[in-house]
Amino acid sequence: MSKKPKAPTLKDFLAQFPDDDSCLDHLMATRYGKRHECAKCGRLANFHRVKSRRCYECDFCGYQVYPTAGTPFENTRTSLRDWFHVMFMFTTSRNGVSAKEVQRTIGVTYKTAWRMCNLIRQYMGYVDGDNSLGGKGGGIVEADKAFIGGKDKRGHDDKAIVIGITERGGETVTRVIPSRREKDVLPAIAKWVRQGSRIATDEAKAFRNLGEYGYRHGTVNHSEGQYVSGQVHTNTIEAFWANVKRSIEGTYVSVSKKWLQTYLWEFEYRQNLRKHPHLMLDLLLQSFPRPAPKADA
């Protein structure tokens, strides 16, 4: 019986990326390949490293390719090794990575650390994407609202309202929404969940008309102590929210509404790749889209 692949250890990471050159070589190999058709002369060429710059040059015409272009590493003085190290931290942490932790680990200013974390979270959201959930033959979809931050005064608070949707055995999607009302909740569900899906929710009024959207809707009444009714429950999405809230309180202390979605993308990324921890870092380091070649002037 084959063993389940494990996430790389810090020792593995340091062996794979001992310096900036190894990081740049990795970007070049995964984004372009050391040998590819030159965008300028059109010939299949080898590209060799230009030592004084973060670029590689065509052996025939001298056209230069910058592997960091179009990535979070573009226009930064922070070393690629530090960037890769922080991305490693994000993919191996369960409870998130704070800017203070990054500041202590790689010795940059807090402002730089925060910017790095913010860009990485945005990129995690890009790489993960949002696939449609459920559908005929798909798993049961659970939907649940959560309230994050602010003051806990029900009906008169400034908490951010988020909707979480997860397919059992599949992926999770989260979105910050304007309100807890049906007019904001149901369109979010309709956008990400295929019609005909089985959906499980609690008894909140915002979910009561899901049947009119073409879903097979079942509810559990939490206010009466009902948490499971046959296959109907929201335990999966509630466990996800519990981890998010625990991590925000323990790691980040507080998160502004402006940037909350980026933090949710971070948790989504790890949740959706939980069965493939060995791929979390690899996908972040090889999924940058190649920029379109510039037309000749």
C-alpha cells in the first residue's frame, strides 16, 4: 500500500532552494523552460543566465526573458529565497502566517512583511480559483454564514458577513457579502453551486427559498438542538469556519474588512489541497501565467 504524500519539510525546502540562483532557475524552468521558441527571432533556442540581472538571454539574438515578470517577485528588492521561504511557510502552516512572524523569520521591515503576505494571499486565491460545486452525481453541498470581527451585538454590529459553501469530499468557496439577507445570500450560492444539487443549511430565513433556485434543500434546526437529520447537516462547513475564526484570533488577532477576503483565500487554498499537501508549494511556484510577448516597436 503506497504511503500518502507528505508536505515538504524545512530541510527539504532548504535543500531544493539553497540560494537565489536556484529559485530563479526554478522560475525559468517552470514558466518558460531553458530551451523554448524565442519570442523575438522565432528560433528554438537555449537561454543562458545573465549574471548581473534576473534574466536569461537567447543564444541567437540576445532577447532577454525575465522569469519574475508578472509575479509577486517583480520589482522587489527582497531576495527570491526569502519570497520562496515565506510561501513555504504559508503552505505548511495550519493556522496562518502573520506579518510579524515573517518579519522575525527573514529580517525585513513589518511593512515589507505585510506586503509580501498580502500578495501571497491574493496569489493563493488566483491559483486555487473557484470551481462550481455539487450537481447531479456530486456530493451534498453545505452552506453557512459566518460573522467575523467587529463587536458582537447581534443586529447592531459591525462584523463582516461571509458565506461559506463546501461540497462534502470536495472543495470550499467563501465570499464576503454585503448582508445576511436573502438578496445577498442566495445569489452567491447560485453563482457557485450547480442547479439540481442537494444543499444542507441551518434554518436561517436567508436560505428558505433555495428550492426556488432549483436545489433540493434540507435544513437542520440548530435553535432546537438539531444538528443532524439523516444526511442533512452543516458540520463540514462549520468545522472550516471554526478553524478560520480560531486562526484569526490566535494568529492575526484582528482582520480588517478591506482585506478579509484575501485571508479567506489563504484558508481556502489549504482546505482545497488538504489531500495533496505535497503539491501546495509546487503549485504556487509554477502557476504564474506567462506574460504575452511584447510586440516590436
